[in-house]
Amino acid sequence: MSARCQVTGAEPGFGKSVSHSHRRTNRRWDPNLQRKKYFVPSLGRTVTLTVSARGIKTIDQRGIESVVAQIRARGERI
């Protein structure tokens, strides 16, 4: 499973950690991903989504029906 939000598409950011001596090492910033279950009335079942904290807020604002329709329009399986 990749570190990617199914709603917003948030992915890890990559960069460098810089120490006190300015030695640079690779690092990554992962999105705040959660696995959440939602009941979708149009499908008549629950779906499990991997969503970021911002994705959860988006679902709260727009509704699960709208978000699921957008995900399915992209061709993702739920």
C-alpha cells in the first residue's frame, strides 16, 4: 500500500535533514494517513478508505456520496 490519500491525492514530500554541522541526509514527510470505514447508502455497504486528515475534513464537508463518486470517476476500485 502506498502512502497516498484516496481523496486528496496527498503523497509524501521528499527533502533533506540538515544537521548542526550542515551534513544533509535524505528524509521524507509522510501525510497523516488513517484507514476509515464509511457507510455509503447508494452502494448499500461500508467502504474502507485510506485518507489523510484533510481528506476526512473534505468528506465531512462534501459528503461521502460525492467523494465516492469522484473516486470511482477516476477509475479507482473501492
